[in-house]
Amino acid sequence: MEFLTSITPAQALKVIGTFPLPSLDREEAPLEHAQGRVLALDIIAREDIPPFARSLVDGYAVKAKDTYGAREGSPSFLLVKGVVAVGEATEAQVGDGEAVSVATGAMVPAGADGVVMEEHTRRAADGVEVTHSVRRREHICFRGEDLKAGEVVLEKGKVLSPFDIGVLAALGVVAVPVYRQVFVGIVSSGNEVVAVDTAPPPGKVRDINAHTVSGLVRMRGCLVRFAGIARDTVEDITEKLSALKGCDMLLLSGGSSKGQSDFMTAAVELLGGKTLFHGLNIKPGKPTVFASLWDKPVFGLPGHPVSCAMVVLRFVLPLVARLRGEKEEVFPRTQAGTLTTNVPSTYGIEEYVRVTVARKENRTSVTPLFAKSSVISTLSRADGYIIVRAGKEGLEAGEEVEVYPLG
Amino acid sequence: MEFLTSITPAQALKVIGTFPLPSLDREEAPLEHAQGRVLALDIIAREDIPPFARSLVDGYAVKAKDTYGAREGSPSFLLVKGVVAVGEATEAQVGDGEAVSVATGAMVPAGADGVVMEEHTRRAADGVEVTHSVRRREHICFRGEDLKAGEVVLEKGKVLSPFDIGVLAALGVVAVPVYRQVFVGIVSSGNEVVAVDTAPPPGKVRDINAHTVSGLVRMRGCLVRFAGIARDTVEDITEKLSALKGCDMLLLSGGSSKGQSDFMTAAVELLGGKTLFHGLNIKPGKPTVFASLWDKPVFGLPGHPVSCAMVVLRFVLPLVARLRGEKEEVFPRTQAGTLTTNVPSTYGIEEYVRVTVARKENRTSVTPLFAKSSVISTLSRADGYIIVRAGKEGLEAGEEVEVYPLG
């Protein structure tokens, strides 16, 4: 009998992480559609932002030294030379003993190095009494204090957030250089699988995996092409894979039993591809295949819905991120917490356990959702998953664990 | 001089949290477009999933008791009565001393209460030798073990994840009852503000807020209508607000100084609306206005980009969630960590401090990004923010803090 050649998750991640990927073509996204896209060039500020010193408050632009020592009982008197409205250019100069009235956001005239808040002043004939001192640079956002001309403000590979969009808006970048979106081709397989809009006859079930997998890669900004459900024959799988030749990555779900994954590797090899590993030392998710076809990465995913989803989360999404041109994630997306119960596991195999997370009185507690790998409903209820490493024989209540996100 | 009437964040959240909202109309989303939408009805399973007992492995369906005591050296011999292929209906019955060969995912014949893995068997003439015992219910996913007919499987108000889509696929729900999407109307205001595709003349700056705010509400699944940039006149603001009458929520950014927010409240009142609060005891974000117009919530957001974004994160997005029909978030979206440096703050005012988060050796460290409220680039670099409550005079290095997410 032929068994799967299981490799360790670390070996698998290395094979996947070094799979040679092409650099994606660049395109321009309109600013309003750039969110979530991956930046394809460093963005260098071509101007200072703000482009001039702006007041952060309503008040008076002054020389800070003229206000030193000012108090309610002994105010500084300054001569008011004029007013700068917001949006207005000014040629005014603030000299010693002088002040110019400025609105929030207005240009601060030359010569001033601080703005006294209106609340700290009293209007007097021709002038203003300052009742609180102001520090140098206080209440002013200086030219270039936000973004400086010539500086790299956003790096290539950044997934654009609403705040990055704000930075691009500030600089007037209305056509954003981004990588084109990644196409993920999806095939379901299995003689038992019918389309979701079908009432399954006895012995058959609806296709769950195509939908879950599509959802997961769409969450990461990919476009999905679905080739349909392949019967368990090398011919049908070959045909479905061929229909997705234009995609950047292929995901074949189903193939949960030895026989099925053999059909897939046979189809890949028939098409001139190469199997890179077949079988992973994890639970759930063992019957996973990784191959290269037309120089593109191809995964054979387990048929059990939860196994399939776990393999996508742990092994496929990192490759999706790299394919998209994402720079390595710096923010730690895991969350630490304390196990509420023991978690049994098998020594020598890496196990993934779905968990719920609760936060109470500054403590994060993590509770496993024990269920068979075919039970998709637990994933819908879970907040994340934990990893029990191969070298562990279970975890104990009270242990600190890292919770990985579900997407 | 007229000052803003500041209320506390808690009072503001109460006013916002009790703002009467209509229930949104329901519509049907095709399954492939339902992800991220909000479920408008409880989903009750109309059938058992799986619809029949399925084998979780390749092996032999047996009566578990027939395998008790089986060992490598003294196997149990069972008569093989047949084979069930995956996707096939079977009428077979497993009797005492009998076995039926089953593939992974195949229907388990009646009478069997366990499946022996193929690896734990040896083929013999007419039968099979079982070399390991199997427990009752082992390696079978029983009918209804994932989802039971009549059970509420997904609750109204759930934001649909890829796994929820999987649950809906399992049940054949191809038209998903969801709330219609929320329209958020956005106006920028300020005489100093010009459109992003314009080179700002001296004294003027490009519109950042419309883009950041649009991005934040789009992240939460809203549709955006942008009415343009209003001059600082009651007439222009009135006209822009009127153009957005069909929206579910209105967000007017700009209006950072006292004068500007007065234009907004005047415009709202001219149109028959009512100001609910004007001024918030927070930093940054003080000049925030909340009003009711045409029975819809209207926010006047500060003009400083960071102040504007912080008010959206803390005060607008919870209302967006409620407007969308989202059930209260159960997963704690904050993350705990330890401050690396002191954070000064003003007693009596709630302050929001942007931070970066790093995770090393099982410790999460939180470092403030000190910057003026006009500096949008720090938000683009931040991982989250922390709240320094009004009753605190700063926080100290080593203190445990909660980090709130930026979206």
C-alpha cells in the first residue's frame, strides 16, 4: 500500500516560502479604489505637508518670547497687526511686540514662532492682552512637519489602509501605483460533491470548500475564478486545471483521501508540473499536496471543510501575501491568552485547535472548541486557533498560548 | 466669547448609542457576494449536515465491539461484505463479524458504529484482519453532527465570515438574507480645503479627511456618497447636506474651529435638524458635533486629520455598526500590552495616543507615537491607539494598557 510522504510544517513552509514567484505587473488605481491594494512603488513626497506653517488653534501668532512671564494679573500687551483667515495667503510679518490674529488651519505669518490660544487672551484697544505664556513652536504645525519633500512616506509592499489613503490624498497622488490583483483559480473535486444550488442525492453533499476558500482569498484582496466540480478522474481534474491556466495560483479542494490526491498529482504531472510535497505532518490537514504547474503554485487541499480551511490559513495565505507583493507583516497578529482547559494532542504531529477567546478583568482566556475536522460550524463560532507543536503531548490548563487569527 | 459646550466621552457614547435608528430593509445577496454583509434573519438549518453518517478515513466500517482487543499479533477477522465508494448511496448493513470497505467521505452503512483506518488492517482472503481496536463513534461524522435540522446555525446581526459562507453553502442557502448596505454621505468643509487633484495655492491644503473617512466606513462595508467641499458659509453647507438627504448617516469633516462648527449647527438647524451635542471633552477631537437631521445621525468632525480619524474610530464606527444591524461584537478586539515609556496627559480630559505594538519573547510592548494632531503620517505608521482616561494624569512606563485597533 502506498502511504503519503509526510513532511513537517516547517519544511512545508520553507518549500512554500521559497517557491519562485514572478513580480506582478504594476497598474494605477484611482485613489478611491486603492484601499486594501498593495503599493508597487515607494511613495516619495514631492512637496512638504503641510506646505506652510499652520495654526492648530484659533488665536494669535506671536513671538513666543514676548509672552514669557505673562499671567492673568500681569498680561503681555501685543499690537495686533492684522488677521489671517483660513485658506488665505499672507505676506504679514510678526515683529517684536506684535501679534496677528489667526484661525485654526490658517497660515502663520513669518516671524511668529508660537500661537496663543484665544482663550488665553483679552481684546484691548488696538491690541491684545496675553494672559498665558506660549512656548516656542507651540500650536503650530510647521511646513513639512507631517511629510517632508524627498522622504519615502509609504513603502512598496504596504497594504493600503485608510490612513495611507489619507497620506496619498495629502500629497495629491490620485493615481496610485499598485500591483495588479491576484487571480486564484479554484476547483472542487470529489464524486460526492454537488453544487450548492443542488439538493444532494443520498451519498452526496454540497460543495462547502469552494465557498470557504474563495472567501478566505477574497478577504486578502484576490479575485477568484471557479472552474467547477471535478469528478474523481485524472481527465476531469486535468481539464479543470487547464481551464485555470491564466491564474496566478491554483487551489484544488477535495481530494481528501489518498486516492483523490493521487488523481491530482497525476493530473499535475500529466500537464508537465511537478509535485513538491505530498502529505503534511499536521492534524487536521494531513492529505495536503503542493506542486508547481506552469511555474505557478498549486495546492491540493483536504476535502474535510475544517482541514481545508486550516491549511489555507496556515500554508496558503502566507503565499497569497507574498504573491500579492505584500511586505512582511510587522504587526503581531497573534493574541496571547491563558488556556482554560487541558488540550490533548498526539506527540509527533502539529495540531491546530479552534478556540474561543474571552477578555475579562484584564485576562484573556482561551477555550478550545473540540470537534471533528468535518464540522464547519465550529469555525464559524471560533475566534482563532492555537498550534500544539509536534514536540508537545498536549497543553495544560493555565498555559499561556498564542491565538492565531482566522483570516 | 462663545465656547464649545464640552460633554464627556461617556455621555457622548450614550447619546450616540441611544440615537433611534430605523431597521434597514432586507435584501438577498448571492452567496458569493454575501461575505462581510450583515445577516438579516436567523438561519435555521432545514436539514441535517452531514445528511448521512460519513467516514472520516479510508478504511472499514465495522461494529466497534468486534475490534475490541485486536492487536498486531492477534487481529480480529471480519468478513468484508462490500465496498462503498465516495458519493455512492448504500443499502448495505453491517452485521456482527462483518465489515464494509469505505472511502473517506463515503456513506457509512447502517449497523456500523466505527471505522477502522486502512493502516490498521491487513487484507485477507474474503475478509480483513483488524490489528487495532476502534472506539464506538470513532472516525465517523454522524448525520447532523455538524448542523442539526431546526437549529439556529447563524444569528441575525452576524457579519458573515468565510466560515459562515461555508455553513450557508452546506445548507444550500444560495440567496442570503442580509440588510441592505448603508449609505454614508460625506462633505468636506473649509475655505482652505481644495480637491486632491488640485495643486493647492498658498494658504490652502488638499482634502485629506474625505478620503480617510471614506476609507474607514468602506472598511465597515458602507457605501459612500461624497457631496464635495463646502465653503465656510451656512448656505453652502446647507446645500451640500441637502444633496445627501437620501443617505443613512452624514459626516461633515472640517469645521475644526469654533466658527466652522457653528456654520454646521446653523445649517442643520436651518434644515429642521437638532444639535445633540457640540464639543467633546477629548484630545484630539474636541470640536465634534453630533446632530439629528431628517431623523438621521449627523457628525461634524474636526478638521485636523488625526482628530477627525480618532473621532470616527471611537464615536462614529460604533454607530455605523449599529446602523448596519451588527449584533454586538463579542470578540475582544483590543490587545493588552506594556507601555515602554511614560505618557503625559492632561487631567480632566480623555486623551487618545497613537502607538506601535511589538511582540517579543511572549511580551507585547506598546510605544507611543507622539505627534501633533495634524500629522496624518503617524496614523499610517501606528498599530493602534490607547486611551488615557480623564481621571488620569498620564500613564507610566511598565503599565499594562489596552490597545484599540485602527478600524
